[in-house]
Amino acid sequence: MKSIKNTFFACLLAVAVLFTAGSSAKSLVQQEEGKRQAFYQKALYEAAEEMSAMQVTLKKLTVTNSKAMETEYFSKVSRYSDSVQNSLSTLPIGVKEITNAMKFVNQAGDFALSMLKKISKGGALTEEDRQVLLSLTKTSTEMCITLGELTEALAEGKIALGEEAGKADAGFENLTQPKEEYPTLLYDGPFSDSLLDQRMKGLGENEVTAEEARRTLADFLEIEENQIEFVHETAGDEKTYAFEIKQTKSEAAVTKRGGRVLYVLSDQTGINENLSAEDCILLAKEFLIKKGFGEMHAAYYRKYDGVITVNLAPVENGIILYPDLIKIEVNMDNGKVVGMEASNYYMNHVKRTLPAMSIPDISDIEYDNMTVLSVRPALIPLETKEKLTYEIHLKQDKSEYLIYRDADTGDEIMLYEVVHTHEGTFVQ
């Protein structure tokens, strides 16, 4: 009887051990699968990001007439092609699908290299070359859309890579199927991070106390001083006094040197968009004029949760000063300014000697199959210097571009695409 009982418990223990071992093994498998999914997700995101960069660069190549810029952009296309191929090659999808997906990036990379060789030997793009560029641009747009859809579906758990890769195969087959929709572009615009020096040039040399900074902030925000609570003094290249605005729970900083309001950050949102983007841009300009910043040019803007962020550049002697950008946030519900960021302005704004620049006649500027919308003098950051240029706003069908020509030589030195969406106007 005792032998039977011992045998019974031995069997029961064996079953328990096997069950525990099975559960542990299952847990390990799930952990490994989670790691694989994270790895595949990262690779897909990187492929989508690089493809988007390639699409933008190819589109710029259909516009520029500058050999120097063609050399720069074709070099980038070649690099983007290699990056996309590397990312796609790590994804566990069928041979047919990966071949279809990578065929385009191979073609784009090879074409870019052949154009670089042609340009280096003194050749120029032919009409046939430009037709190839248009075709590559169209296909890259379609691929951007599908890769965007796949990354979204992967994030939402609608598809899985690895053991369930079959679900993703159909998505990759769509890479060659045209879509009319344009991919969402969230880039904030050019010149927004053009900090040319580590020391802020526009502050002056006198230092202020925390109490003086509090009074400056209260005057700037047009509120009572008792609504502002001092938090601490920050360290760094430029010391600031940090404050909290009690009523709105906003954060703000005033520079110790010069006593300038550097930023006001708010989490406020708008309930309704009672005001249009144009109304809010006008309010942002009026606010800065009232605060002594002078005439401003609205470069681009973005709407989010009922608040619009407008990027503005000062205008002096008719010249747009892009290194001195200021960002203003306006509540679209009531038109109140709820935020500001002026790091670029104080980093770069100094007394400049600006020449009187005549504006060329629009009819004298020629770009094939494109309409010139405007021409304006503009100062832009270029590496560690500033360069006087003419900003040429062009339109081709539904596409818009900003080309910057050196004011002295007439050479194209920078090109951006202007994209209008329901969220705002972006420049990339």
C-alpha cells in the first residue's frame, strides 16, 4: 500500500514538474517572441523613416537646376537606398515580397550613382533622366504610404512579423500599388534649430536678480507678480530663473544675463477652433509687435489640440531674418497667446548692417513647368555663417517649393518643399 502511495505521489510530482517546465518554456518563448517583434518593429520604422527622406530628396531633384545641389541630393539618395535595403533585409517576409519591396530602392540607388558619375564628368541631366526622376518620385511616395500603414498596423497589433509573417506579406505586396493619398509630414520646418553660437548674442551684459526677472515676466504676460512663483536658478551656458505661473500651471524662464523672457511653456488646449489659422497668425504678429519685436514674417505653423504654433522671423529693411526665429502658441478657442520660445532669437539677434536689396522681376525668373509665386530677400543660416539670399516661392501643379539663391552669385544653395495639410503648413 505504501509502495502504491509513493508511486502515486512520484507520478504527481513528475506531472507538476513537467507542467512547471512547460509553463516556463512557454514564458521564455513569449519573451523571445516579444524581443523579435521589437526588433522587427524597429527595422520597419527605420525603413519607413529612410524611405520618407528618400522621397523628399527625389522630389527636390525634380526641381533644382543646380549641379552642386544635384550632387548633394543624389549622394543622399544613394545613402538612403542602402539604409532602406539594410532595414528591409532584416524583416522575416517571403522572398517574393522582399524582392518586390527592395527592387525599387535598388533601382533608385543605381540611378543615383549613375547620375553622380555623369555630373562628375561634366554632364547634365537629360529630359529622359528627369522623366526617370519623376517616376522614382511617384513610386517612392506610394512606398512611403504603405510603409506608414504597416508601421501603424504593427503598432496597433493588427499584423505580426515572425511566425505570423504571412499577414505582413500582403502589406508588402501593396508597395507597388499606387495610392492617391499623400503621407503625413510632421517636420517643423527649416532654420528652426539654427543656433549658430553657444553664447546668446542678443541678451546684453547686465545681470538681473530673481525679483527683477519676476517683474519682467509679469509685465510680459500682463499678470500680477503674485501669480508667479520662483522655482530655481538653472545652470548651464546661459543661467536662467525658472518660474511657475500659478493660474495656468505654465512654466517660464527669464535669462539672468539681460533679463529676457526666454520661454513660456503651457499644457493648455483649445476646446473649439473658433478662430482660423490666419486669425491666430495675425494675433501672434500683433503680440510680438506689442512686445517690441517689430515686423514679423510667418514662416510656417502647426495645429494641435486646439493650439496653433506659429514660427515667425523678424523682417528688417525688407529682409526676412530666418536665424532669429520665434515660436508663438495661440489658443484657437479664445485667441490668447499661451506659449513662446525665443532661444533662436536671442542666440542670433544682433544689430546687423543689411544692404538695400532690390527684388528681381518675377517674369525674369525661369523654372521649367513651374510658376513663380513670389521673390523675397532673406537672410539664412548656412553652416556656421549667415548668407543673404533671394527666397523664390515656386508652384508646380499641387507641389510648392522654396528655393534660396545666393544674392551675390545667383547660385541655388538651399531648397525646401512646402507641404500644406489640415494640421498646418510644413517646410521640409
